[in-house]
Amino acid sequence: MYGMTPLEIQKQVFSKTLKGYSVDEVRGYLHLVAEELERLLRDVDRLSRENTRIFEEIAENSERERILKDTLLSAQKVSEEVRANARKEAELIVKDAELISERVIGHAMGRVGDLERSIQELKIERKAARNKLQATLATFQQLVMLDAEEEANELPITQLYRKTSESV
């Protein structure tokens, strides 16, 4: 009965016997069976199409899932590469900064040395200037003392006049 169509069921002819079934009942039943078979075949066809559509959707979803997995793996690889590159770049930046800081510190230390030498030279010049000033002051002080002695030993002008006139 599986390979039969509803039309074949409806057109089926049975031989007539004396004590057989009622032809109208058999024809009515065959008609009902044919309609039921037709309904079932439509359902099978509809379910078959729906099944095909669902399998296509599953295949599409599987393909999307594969693409998403591939995309996620690619993104993860790119992320790891970016992270590794950033780490390398950061290390280079730190090394460059260390080199620059060493150069700056070296330059600063050289400058400090230059300044310390300059300070020492200025201290020596200050000491020499102070000694020279003290010597000059000592010389002026001696001059002032000599002047004061001379002034004390000076005779008034009237006495000088008398001395010159007595010697003449």
C-alpha cells in the first residue's frame, strides 16, 4: 500500500461475489482511505520540504559557527601578536629611556664636575683677592701710621721759620 497513489486507490475495482461486501461501502471507504492517504502524502511532502529547509539552516549555521570559530581564533592570534609587539615596543622604549637617562646623568655629572672645578677656582681667586686686599690694607695702615708719626714729629710752621732763620 506504500507505493500506491490516492487515485489508484479510488480507481481500484474489486470482483463481485455473491456474499461480498457492499460496493458503495467499499467505494466510500476507499474514498476515505484515498483522502487520508492524500492528506498524509501532502504532510510527508510538507515535512520533507521543512526537513530539507531545516537541514539547510543547520548547514548554514554550522558554516557560520565554523566561520565564527575561525574569526575568533584569528582575533585571538592577532590579539596575542599585538600584545607581544606592544611588549617588545615597551621594552625598546624602556631601554631607550635608560640609555637616554644614562647619557643625561653622565652629562649632568660632567657638568657638576665642571661646576665644582669652577667653584674651587673662584675660591682660590677669592682667597687671592682677600690676601691682596689684606696686604693693601696693611700697606695703607702702615702709611697711615707713618703719616701719624710724621705729623706728631712735625714742628709748627713758626718753629720751622725760626730754625731756618737761625741757620742762616
